[in-house]
Amino acid sequence: MGSILQAKCSCGFNSEGLFVGGGFRNFLKVCSAPALCKRCSAIVVLNYLKKKNKCPSCKSEVIFYNDFSLQRKTKKEYPLFDWNIGEDEGSFILPDTKYYCPKCNKLKMKFIRSGSWD
């Protein structure tokens, strides 16, 4: 079962629902995850398990939000979202911390869990 996240920042940025993870039928081949397109200043949801991910709008490279360069380091790092992607690959983890906001370009954005999907 996947999760529904929303990105919110004190600068006023609010994303629509971000459907992450995978469903009953595709969880072995799909790990939908939020990624940043710096060119579009947007958050996109792409399959983390795909070898090469590009922004669907501008086709530029993206950075997934599990990249430490997009996260504020904190002492407590409870996972807000995690997805086991296989024995060899480990897990895709989004800790409960602040993230890079595509609107204000600061580490002030939070992902908030708003539901589940399947």
C-alpha cells in the first residue's frame, strides 16, 4: 500500500497530493517517489526503480528527495515514508525533517502524510 504525501512550506508553497510507494499489483516494480526538477522548480513523482528518470515536462535530470543534499540534518530521523526496494537496493526513506523547497530555495519544506492508497 502506498502513501499520499503533501509538500508544504512556510513560504506558501503547497503541492497537490503526491501518491508515493506502490500498489498491490505493482509494488515489486514500482516505487513512486518525489523528485525535484530544478529547471521547472517543481516536485514530480517518478518511479525510483527506473534506471534513468527525467522531468516529464522539460526532460532534464531530477534529484529524488531521499538525496541528503535536499534534506536538513536532524538528530531524530524517524521515517515519514519508507519503501523496501529489494534485498540488494535497501530502502527508499524520507525522514521526518525539512526539505529543499522549489519555490523559496530553502530547507524549510515539510512532507506531510495525508493518507494511503492501493
